[in-house]
Amino acid sequence: MRFLFVCTGNSCRSVMAEYLLNKLAADRGLPWEARSAGIAAERYFKVPPGVFNALLERDIKDIEHTPRLVTREAMKWADIVLGMEALHVEALHDLFSEHIGKTKLFLEHAGLGARGVDDPIGKPDEVYKRIRDVIEAGIEAMIKREAHAKP
């Protein structure tokens, strides 16, 4: 299954989600792959140190990431597109109406409620770690649900 995580600048939340899902799926032998993009990403954006530090605590060290703007090709590639906030889902629906059926709010899709994931940009490392924990809980919930769905 292929997941596309989308946030605003593709430098914090969606990046953490991409790397966390890829690691957790690999650790558990799941045929899942994640990528990420942003609705307002620019190549000159930099991944903040808080993202590296939060992921390092999960033994994710080799992060090579350049922010990417969400594209029609990325939307087509994904089986499920997960926006970090409702505004991301709305923007994706407006930009890529042919993919409305597979574009969802991340935590709602994970079964953790219809709420967004806060943006940690510019905040202390502790906030990045808290957001990482929220994202990780969402991914774990998706994995658990998938495990129970299999016969």
C-alpha cells in the first residue's frame, strides 16, 4: 500500500510521517511505502533540526529530504493521500478533484478522531517530539487496524 502524507511546507509533519511509516512498515514486514509533499512547499525550505532530533530518537538517522510540492503524479502514485490538517485535505480536493475518494484527514483515517496534527515549525524540540508521538500513534493505529482486517 502506498501512502502520500501532505502538510503545508513538506518540512516537518509530512516528513516525520513518511520516515516513521517507512521504518515501522519495514520493521514489521509490511508492504507499505510512504512519500510526502506539501501544498505550499518550496525547494529552498529546510527540514528543521527538531525533525532530525525527533526521528533520531526512533533510530531514523539518514534523512535526505528536499521539500516537494504535491503533484498530480504523486497523487496518482498513492493509494491513500493523508492530509495533516483539514485545510490540506480541502486544498487537495480543490486541486485534484479526481482523487477525492482517496484523500483523507490523517488522524481521522487512523481512527483517532477528526482532528489535525499541529504544525511544530519554529517551536522547541519538545514540541517536535510531541508531534512525532501523535504521528507515530496514528501510524500504529493504521497498522493495528490493517492487522485485524486481514483474514
